[in-house]
Amino acid sequence: MNPRVKEVKVLENYKLLLTFKNGEKRIYDAKKLLEYDFYKNLRDLKYFKEVKVVDGITIEWKSGEDVNPDDLYENSTLIN
């Protein structure tokens, strides 16, 4: 099982700085999500910035859009 998210910070250009429970910091490019209708609310940058960590597992926005925690880890770039 991949490490889970403990902290999220919004960066420029729909990128997220994720801190995982194992101490790794990784950049996740969320632009690819905007192509899907399920994530259409995220196209509004103000709404996108309201992302939060849920249950120490994944990230979520207030209307229920979330991302598979394995996708967050496996499709992000290690920065430390």
C-alpha cells in the first residue's frame, strides 16, 4: 500500500504540493482531472483552492470530488 496524504497545499497552474505520512513531499498535477465532467467544478480556481485532506487518506473538495490515494502517490513527482 502506498503512503497516504497528510497535508495538501495549492500551487500555481492546478498543481498540488502533497505531504505524505512517510515524510515525502510530492507535486501532483491536477490539470488532467479538468478533462472529466466529474471534476468540472475544479475548473473554477477559487473552488479548486478549497481542497482538503480527508481522514488522512486522500484529498477532497466540498462537493465530493476526490482522487484515488494511490493515484496521488503514483502519479506525482518526488521533490525531496
